[in-house]
Amino acid sequence: MLIEVTESSRIKNLEKVGKVIQAIRAGGHRVCIDDFGAGSAALQYLRYLNVDVIKIDGMYVREIAKNANDRTLVKAIQFLCDEMKCESVAEMIEGEAEGTILRELGVDMGQGYHYGKPADHVISTDRSRVLGARAAAPPPSRQRA
């Protein structure tokens, strides 16, 4: 199970939430920061919340093929993910151009209309549809304590 913490929500006590997240992870569940970059606390969340996955907010993805600043920001977020041994997911991928750029930047997975519209049931759990070459599972170097 993947539990998401929305970055745009306000968390008043990050240290306390960080301890709760570690207890969740110790129970065998993965934790994700959703909408990373949407709020004003993104770097604070990374500092205090030891998570497995970071979902890059779609506002940086939608225009990535046309906007050099968005490419630079996603590249920086991906660098943080790599250094902190987190998987990355890009939200709101609506075309092949965005998917190609995100693959080149090293983003692990993607979601958006390019891959399918939201459904009220699971249509696939096939990880072969991920962006990068790390489709089967996160490599051991991404495993975090």
C-alpha cells in the first residue's frame, strides 16, 4: 500500500508526523509526498519526512516541452529524489513530448491522460508502463532505512 501525504496541505508538527511516517514504513507500507512543489513547504517536507516516493506536481509537467524553467525545476527535483533515494512520479503527463523529456530527466514513473483517463476500477498494475528503465522495482540503491 502507498500512503500519500499531500505537500499542499499544512502540517504544523513535521517532526511528529515524521515519526508517524516512519512507523507506517516500519509496518511495510510505502509513503509518498503528493503534489510536490505545489505548496510553500516542499523542502521542509523533504527535510523532516523520510518518504519512499515523490510525486512531482503537474504544474511543472504540463508545459515542460515548452518551458525551460519547468524543465530546470523538474531536473532539480529529480536530483533531490536521486540523492535522497526516493522514486519519482510525474503527474499530468498529457503527451508523448512530456513523457520523452521526463524519461530523459530520469523520472521513474508517470501518470496522466497520455497513459489513460481516471477509472473507477484498477485497469492495470503492469509496471512496464513506467517512464524509466527501472520498471520492475526500485533498485537496491534506492532502498532507504
